[in-house]
Amino acid sequence: MSQAALWHVINMFHIPDVDLLEQIYDSATIHLAPNGAESHGATITFDTSVAQGSITSPQLFNIFINALLRILTATRQNREISHGLQIGKNQEDSSQDDDHGYQFNSIGFIGDISILAETPEGMQTLIDVVWEFTTWCGMEINIKKTFLFVIDKDQKRRESMPAPDLRINGKRLKTLDIKDMCRYLSYRGAGRGDMSATREVVREKAKVAHYLINSHPLTPELSAELFAQKGIGAFWFLAALIK
């Protein structure tokens, strides 16, 4: 994303001290010199993204991406796009209506977003909103990692219906079968809840850690430290599977 778009969004939210953040980012540079030859180096100034490793960066990105989520919600309200799910009717919120209760049509986590819509037409409208926003701010959508799931408890109807023709910038999105495995937020699973692919990833990572320990003459202390880094760390993939 461009920093100009970031500052624009922050100003729209009336967040104070934006000028201080702009000054910090404007003065941030990196100097590259081949083989330490300072006289032949180059100073580079960045005008995109947020600073890697800065404690303010996650919050800045959360503020920015929430602007997109709010636009999706506003579009859903203005176009009356439903996700087809009943959440409840006892919550006082502008996203509530008489037919479907409390409404939301997008779920965001870091740079991943799930969009919900009841009809292909509604979904295409929301996809177009995401495309326009990312084009404006300079972000890119990884179309190869963007998939469609058709959710319908009627299996015969789901299997008989043709895959919806939904597109991003003219490129058709792939529709996954409910049995197909895909990766989402580092987890690998299927639309029907099958997470066996995630378990296989953990198994393979643990095997690699075991091989590293057995292949090197390490002390018990170093072996335990290596397995903690390479083996135990892999088990966080299973966090979603543990109740």
C-alpha cells in the first residue's frame, strides 16, 4: 500500500499526531553500498508499506485495512447484499435487518479477508469493491491464492449448479469443491472441515527436526534447543484443531 493512502485513511478517522508519523516515515531511508564503498552507494527512500519491525506497524495496518472492511459493510447495507446466515435479532446495530438479524459480510485477519454473500451478483459487487480499494492504495490481490467456496447444505443442488463466473480485473476465480484442500491463515483444510492436510504438515516438519538432531553430534542441551525451534514450533499449526 502507498503511504499517501495510509495517511489519508488515518486522517479520515481523525487520529491525532498523523503529522508526526509522516515526518518519521519521510525521514526513513536506507543506504546501500557495494562492498562497503560508501562513496559509490545509493540512498533509497520508501513510500510504500509500513516499517518492518516497528511496534506501530501492526496497529497502522489494522487501521488501514479496517477502512476496507467498513466500505464492504457500507456497500452491503446500501445494496442490500445478504450473506444468507442468521446471526440473531437481539443486537442493536446499524448492520441489523428484520430478515437476517445481525449482519456482517467480511472477516479480516492481517492481510487475509473472507467475503460472504448470498448470491453471485452480490459477491461480484463486493469483489469489485476490494479491487477498487486495492487499486487505489497500491496493494495487490494474489489471484492464485483467491478461491470461491459455494456453501449449500443440499449436496445434490450444490453439485448440480455450475461454478459461479466471478472475476477480479477480468480474471476468473477458481471455485473449490467442498472436499478440496486449500490454505487459509497458514492452515490447510477443506470446506467440510477436513484438516488432515494440516496434520500432515506438522508431521513432516517434526520428521525434519528429528532428522536434524540425529544427523549431528549435538549435546543434549543443543538437541533440546534445536527441537524446540524446528519441531515444537511446528505444532502451532494444530492450534485450530485443539479444543
